Amino acid sequence: MHLFYTADLNPGQSSFQLSEEESKHAVRVLRLNVGDKVQLIDGIGGFYQAEIADAHPKRTQLKIISHIPEYQKSRSYLHIAVAPTKNIDRIEWFLEKATEIGIQEITPIISEHSERKEVKTERLNKVIISAMKQSLKAYLPVLNEAVTLDAFLKSIEAETDLNKAIAHCEEDQDKKYLNQIFEPNKRYLILIGPEGDFSPSEIEKAISAGFIPVSLGEARLRTETAALYACTEIALLNR
């Protein structure tokens, strides 16, 4: 069955009009017609069954049949703050896969060794929406604007319920694995650095802010691989 992202749909509505772009896709591309069934997700947990009432290429009208709130809501919350890679395609890959596996929030962080200092989120949000639809999820992960590491650490000072970890490559520190420091069904925040890693001073700042140094294994991982590895570990922890 065909799935549409309808951010403006409210739970109490009995009908809904697709946007012009989605209407064109439904009628011209998918060849849907009156009476055909479709599924809708609103990005905040709502999962809907609907039926096409008027198959118009610019303003397709839908009749809402049923609504499931908090569809497949996760009992945990994962926030990964990751340095954007020089090749933006790698971050797009991470966002796609992390959304499919399960992530709630992403923040691009600019650190001392970052090769990319600017991130345009419009394109990245489209990647996330597409992955949300592909994986039949009803919650849209939050993609924050890029921020410096110092500013990010300051912004989360008041969040006392976070379980925080920093993955880095320095060998002179005792590190744990994520499943050794985290328990299921909690709120997690994991820092992933750039290809050149966090600087020693950045690592110390993060540790002073309550982040626990962790290892992601013996292999040397690319930034986007490390971020996805962490995402997968948390998914397995909460399975």
C-alpha cells in the first residue's frame, strides 16, 4: 500500500487534502484513483489508513478511515551528535540508515578538526523523510542545525537525565563499550567526531561535561560508520 507523509494532518480530521506535489505523485505517477486505499504518517506518531475520495492531480482529497496514535513508539531516545563529513553523501547515507534502524535526534557538530563547517539541512531532511516512509515509521527524527561543539555542550547542561558517551580514538584512556554503561529504555546522547577525531582538549571538555569515553571496537571506522555503529548498538540494547 502507498504511504504519504502528511505533517499537517491532525488526529481529529475526517478528511485531508494532499499537497500539490503529493497529489501529482499519487495521480500521475502511482495512477491511484477514487476508492484506492493509502496510508499516511504525520511524523509525530500518527499512522492513518485513508481512501481516495477525489483523485485530482493538484488537490487529491482523502477520507480518513482509521488512526493509530504513537505507532511503534520507542521506549528509548537516541540523540547522536556527529561531525559532518567533507563528502555530504556520507552523512546522507548515515541519516538514511539511522532513520531506518531507529534514531530520534541528530545534531551536526563542528569541532576543531572538522573538514566541513556548514550543513544545509533542507536536503538532509528530505533524506530523513524518505527513509521514514521506506521503513514504515511514524516518527520523524529531529535534525538540528549545525553548532560548534562548545555551544552544543553548553546547550545540554540542564538535561540531567541524559546518558552521555563520547567515542574517540585516543589510546591513553580507559574506555567502556556502550552496553557496559547504558541500560535499556533510557535517553542516550553519543558524540561522534570528525575523520581527524576530536582534539584532546575537546575530549576533556566532554568528559568534564559528564560524557563517558567509549570504544566502538578495534577497527578504525569512518565518521558515518562509527555513528551508525553506535545507532545499531543502541537498537540492539533496546530490542
